[in-house]
Amino acid sequence: MTVPQKLSFKQQQLIVREDAIVDAVNGLLAKKGYDLMTMDEVAAEVGIAKASLYKHFPSKEALAAAAMIRLLENTLGYVRSLSADIPAIAQLRAILQWALQVRMQGGLPTLPAENTTLRDGLINNMKYVGKVLDLNELLGDLIEQAKKEGAIRADLPTEVVLFTIYARSCDPSVDYLKMMGQYTDVQIVDFLLLTCFNGLG
Amino acid sequence: MTVPQKLSFKQQQLIVREDAIVDAVNGLLAKKGYDLMTMDEVAAEVGIAKASLYKHFPSKEALAAAAMIRLLENTLGYVRSLSADIPAIAQLRAILQWALQVRMQGGLPTLPAENTTLRDGLINNMKYVGKVLDLNELLGDLIEQAKKEGAIRADLPTEVVLFTIYARSCDPSVDYLKMMGQYTDVQIVDFLLLTCFNGLG
DNA sequence: GTCTATACCATGATAGAC
DNA sequence: GTCTATCATGGTATAGAC
């Protein structure tokens, strides 16, 4: 934990620069995915030379990891900001809605599935794994509470519900619907929330 | 349309070889995706030299297109084989179940989303696009029938249901559940069918 | 710490002998 | 049609001047 303290101008400048880099990576990761994202593109988007990237982050993997960790931190922040007074199912709904909104604004890299190179690098990143576990636990508790309240089917194991919610935040049907251009972002989010929690039938 | 006729031994041999190539591509496409699949791997899996691949298919894109087209043809074949006597919703359920089973056996390349290089090549492939449209129409009709029968929510546009079903056949939660190793393939398919058609609640 | 220039490597694609 | 050997490109990463 860093002690909140006045930072020198140079340190502040460094943080701003690195934040801009992570912003660019986040967007490119969401748009093209890890493998198709090139360091040239990142450098061009930030407006610095490619070699300068490597002064801040030792590798492409580290860069992606930084973006994923910041995303997880934001998510954890949102989840913790929710009032415990509202029903668990409403909290879960709000979380998925939040994730989809972030994504529609171009800010949600799809989670690493089996097929990506990135995965191997991330599972060896303790900071990343730790935050994933934190989030899993928070959401897992919410899911079990929602089950007790009868708002989620009791015959579904908690992990199944958890993975389903993760998967919905990356659901490709959002992209397809957006490409059609026939519905607003809000409508698309509503459709997905409906099919996720209520099903097609 | 080819006239069913005796083929020379050489022609048969060629077809068998090309089928083996498409088999390998199909598996690699499912396992790693288009971008991470290399022509060296394909050649190694088939057991021929890389240059020989290019005698059969002019490019990596053409190879992938052949695999996608064969997959679509198989899917169309299955859909058309279903009896029109059973309710539309049961047919849709069976189709998703079939797709998931094919996938669990390692045979379902994930559909090209926005981020892949493959997409641009495929949308210019008339044969591929034609078959996609055929499948869209068949499934669209089934969905509208199911709506009339009250088995699918009337407030969901048909395209939303269609894309949702496509998305479920590629759902990453299947991979996550499979990685856990705690459930059988049959159980995983059942979970996904349940969450898709009945929802979490 | 930023730049230009480059090393080094993997990959898609091809040439040419058999 | 299959092979071995090779090319051209584009990618990550680094060296060295300022």
C-alpha cells in the first residue's frame, strides 16, 4: 500500500504517461485482441516511439497484464461500491450492466480464453491472479446469497453461474447486434440482461 | 452440382487427402483460432510438407474458408434432418445441443467476431456467405415459429435470439467449466442449455 | 527517457528438383 | 504432387546517440 504523499513533478508525469499507455493498450486489446495488437500500434496511439514503451514495460505481456489488472481493479471498485441493502440478484444485474456499458464504450478486453498466448503469461502473474480470486469470491458470495433468496436457480452450481456472468460480459452477440446498427447501446444491454437472467423462453 | 459417378483412383486419393487437411484445419481452428494457427502446424498434423498444402489451397484464408464451409454444410445437414413434427423450441434446443457436442469433441471453430483477420476474407467468399444466409433463414423461421407457440419471449427480436444461439455455441464458459474438470461433458452441455433457454433466475 | 536504426526471429508464401 | 531450401514481411525487443 502506497502512503498518500506529495509526488515530485517527474513522478507525476511518469504516472500520467504510463496511464496513457495503459489506456491505449486497453482500447486496442478490446478492439483487436492480444495477438493482433502490435507494439507499433500502441506506440503510435500514445504518440511515442516504440522503444520508449520498453522503458516503461519490459514486454508486450507485461503491458497487457497492466491493462488487465487495472480493469480488474476498476471492477472490484465498482462491486464494492454497491450497497449491500439491495437484493443480491439486483447487484449481480448491475454488475453485468456496468461491465457491458464499459465494453460498449470500447474499454473491455475480452477475458483470456483457452486459445490465447496471453493466458499463460497471466496465470503466472500473481497480482493478476490475486485480483481474479478476489473478484471470484465477491461474486461467488453474491450468487449464493441470490440463491438463498430464490432469485437464482438452486440447481445451478455457483461456479456455473459465475462463469456464465463472465461469459456474458464478453458475449459476441453484442458485437453482432452493434454491427447491425438497428439498436441503441442501451437496448442491446437490455437484451443481453434479459436473455442472461430470464432466458430465451 | 457434381454428377455421382465413378472417380478415378487418383481423384479419390486427392479428395481423401484434402479432407484430411480440412480435418486438421478444423481442429486447429477450434483449438487455437485463425491467427495462432500456423501453416507449419497444419502441415505437421497432416503429415505432409508445408509447400504441399499450397498445391491444394492457395492461401491460409482459403484453407480456413474451406473448413468453415464444411462446418456450415454439416450444420445445415443436421438442421434439415430434424423432423418438423416436434415443436420449434425443441428443434432449436436440439441444434444448440448438437453444436455443443460437436464442439466438445474438438470440432467447432469459434465464429469470426469483429477482431479477427479471417472475417474480412470470409465476407468476400460468396459460397460461405450464401451458406450463412441459408442457415440464418432456417433458424429464423424456427425462432418465429417458437415465438408463435409461446415458447420464446415475444419481446425479443428474432435476430437477437438468433445471435444469442450462435453465441452460446461458442460460449467460453464451456471452456472454463471443462478446465475445472469437475463436470462431465454431458453435464456442461445441460448447464448451458438450461442457462440459455431458462436463464439464471 | 526519448529518439533512430537495427538485430533477430517466426511466419506466410514460393522456387525448383525429383 | 511432394519434397528441401529459400525469400519477404512484419513482429518483438534492443543498442546507442542525444
